[in-house]
Amino acid sequence: MRERDWTNAAPEAGDLIEAQGVTVRCLAPGGATLISGDLDAAVTVLAPGAPMIGLLEQIPDGPFALRIARDRALLCTQEPLDFRPGWHEVFAISPADDLYVPFEIAGEKAEALRNGCMSAQAGSLSAMTLFGDKQCLVTRARTAIRVWLPRSETAELWTRLQVLSRV
């Protein structure tokens, strides 16, 4: 069997894993825009004042950008932005609502689950790290951990989280 041949469906917004001391919830993606090039200029034009968030940093209630690399970030907003995709002098933008699926991990055992899935513990300007052997963006949201994982990996990682949350 190929490792990507999953018989279980990928989770949808609202799907929930409940176990002793931990809850994992699949969230609606909201608006997501991939920006590259001059990130400061892009954020100033698209979402003025939105902070750039690194690994395990707290996300605000309003718009924010998750740093992927020096010249790449995922701008997260409540709703998709109305813009023309492509190059805009010093930065490029493209819609990315279907690129990542956000999960929220909460509860008294949330940190233990995160520690079991992730080796990096903080200290990076980039929110990108390995989480369950997948390249994910990982931050904090109020009292929870927020993980944006590539849509193509959701079924596999959701299954792993179901197993790990019961250990």
C-alpha cells in the first residue's frame, strides 16, 4: 500500500477529535493569501498593521502573516482579499485559501501532543516546522496551539492525531 492511499476522508471544518485531556478541531480556512518578495510592502498594502508571526508565537484576533521563509509568508484574514494575483512591483500575491488547513489543539495535554509531533520548541522567525513529519506552520491561539498543514496531508495527519491523542 502506498503511504498516500488513505481510505479515510480528509477532515472538514468542524470535525473534532476528543480524547482524555486534548481536543483537536479542524477549522475553516478563512482568507489566506501567499505573498512573496518584499513582505513588509505586501502587508502594508494588503493588511496594514498585521504582524509577522514566527514559530509558536501568539496570533492576534485580526489579520496576521505567518512567515514561511525570508521572502515568503501566508497572510491570514477573516475573508479572502480582493486583489489581482501576480507581481505588484516589489511583491507577488496569489490566493491560497485551499493551500493549508488549520487545526486547533487544546486541552491540558495539548502541549504533550505538540511535543510528540514536533521537535522545534520555538525561537524561529519562521512559523514553518516539521509537525508529524509534515511541513506545517505552528503558532499559538489564545489557550490553544494552531497548526496549518498542507491540504494534501490532512487525511494522514488527522489519522495520526487520532491515534496520538489517545495515548
